[in-house]
Amino acid sequence: MTFVCATVKRACPSLPLGIQILCAANQQALAVALATGLDFIRAEGFVFSHVADEGILDACAGDLLRYRKQIGAEHVQIFADVKKKHSSHALTADVSVAETAKAAEFFLADGVVLTGTATGLEADPKELEEVGRAVKIPVLIGSGVTLDNVEDYLGANAFIIGSHFKKEGHWANDIDSDCVKRFMDHIGKLRERNR
């Protein structure tokens, strides 16, 4: 991961870049980000434990923040998934997505990430509104954004797009550069329209 991130950073030195290492390897992601000069990590299980496809993930905010300070990576931002995809939230069903986001903000997340229930599935636009009203930190949409629904998410501060930019919309396929161009052209038109 360090080699891959260093290579991408060399190729795109002026872009804000980040890393997520799956299965809640958040400390490892911080170490890689620090070693390669990346700007942020995407953290799973930051607040409120939940049952994920890889097992029970305990909340890690305190440990992760202490580790970030210990290794001198306080400049590396943490974008925390809330009610993350591929997980059951039955343990915290009495805690709303807005309350979860507020907890992430309280524990010093630099932003929160909203997703659908699985890779490529849409986040709930109503949750974006709810979380946007609840926190003062950036809200990112982390799954399911497409050319057809991007207008539902214009209230977000950023998008994390993977599957939609892949051939046939499948996460494991190669990037479809025509799809990326169409999407970015559409975003440009939306920006012009909303000025």
C-alpha cells in the first residue's frame, strides 16, 4: 500500500489524496498516509461499534487519535464512515445517523462519510440533509453516486466515486474514461447553472 500510494502521489502531487485500508486498518492507513505525504484517511468503525462483514468492529476514535498524535500525523485528516456499508447496525439501532455523525464530530473527525448498504448502492439523500444539519464538518457521499442521481447529493461537500466510474459499473473492472468525462462535464454544467 505504501508503494502504491507513493506512486500515485508522485503522479498527482497537487491533488488532495487519501487512503482507506479495509477491515478497519485505520492505524495502518494513518502510517501509510504519513509515510507517503497523503492528506487524509477514510476510517471505518470510528464511533459506535457495529457488526461488519469482517466481524465486530469496536469504535476506535480514541485509540486512532492517540496514535495519530504519537506518530506526528496530526495534519492527516480523518474522514469517518458513519453507519458504514456492509454492516449491521442493529446494536446501535436506537442511535440515528445524525447522532452518529455528531459523535464523530465530537471525537474530532475532520469529516463524515455517508454510504448505501453496500458497494455502489446509493446513500439516502434524506440522511445527507439530516447529517448536514447536525454537523459543522464536511459530509461526503461514499457510495452510489452516478450521473443520474448526482443532483440528489449536491448538498455534500465531496463524493467518493468508484463503481460508477468502472466499466459496466462494476467495482473490479477497469476505469471507463468516457464515463468519467461525461460525469465531470455534467458536474461542470451543474456548477455553471448554480452560480
